[in-house]
Amino acid sequence: MAVLIIVITLDANSGADNGFATLVVVGLVYAASRTKGMDNWLSSVVPQSLGTLSYSIYLLHAVIGWRFIKLLHELNGADFTPWQAWAALVAGVSVSVFSAWIMHKLIEAPSHRFAKKISLPQRND
């Protein structure tokens, strides 16, 4: 519970307007950790798939996702309404995840397979 209070306090001091989202996420993680739900949830398909794509998502989320949201904003011609902002966020995340999946399939996975085929000489220390 102390961690929850610290996270909310730090988040409130950051100036960002996402304290409620932080509260929800931390509360869900805390509840899941107390009920063995974390093991079941983390071993399900969606978290496992996102974990596989996590590095590609990390590399592409700002480049692809944020630029896609900015493009939607420019096409809208005015500031987003709250519903448009949420829709743009979902669209940006979706484009980021899809781009990460393509990058994983075309670059990351083949490079992992190739790296496993390479054998380095043994060191004699």
C-alpha cells in the first residue's frame, strides 16, 4: 500500500494528468499479486505476445505511434475532443503494436535464428 501512495504522489508531482490511470494500474497489479491472479494473467496469450514484441514496441512506439497520433491531429484540424483523443490513443497504440509485430517477424526473429547458428571459438583462459 505504501508503494501505491508513493507512485501516486510521484505521479501527481510530475505535472502529468494521469494519476487516475496510475492508480488503476497499480491497484490491478496489487490485487493480482495478492490472489495468484498474476501468474494466470501473465501466462496468458496477450501478455506473452506483448512480451515477445516488447523490444520492437520500445523502438517504434514514439517513431510510429506518436507520429500517427500527430497525423490524426493534423487531419482533424482542431483539438481533439476527449473521445477523439482516446480513439487516437487506441489507434496509435494499435499502429505501434502492428508495426512492432512486422519488425519482429521480418528483422528480430530471423536475426535471433541466425545468431543461434553462429558458433564462437572457445576461450582458453
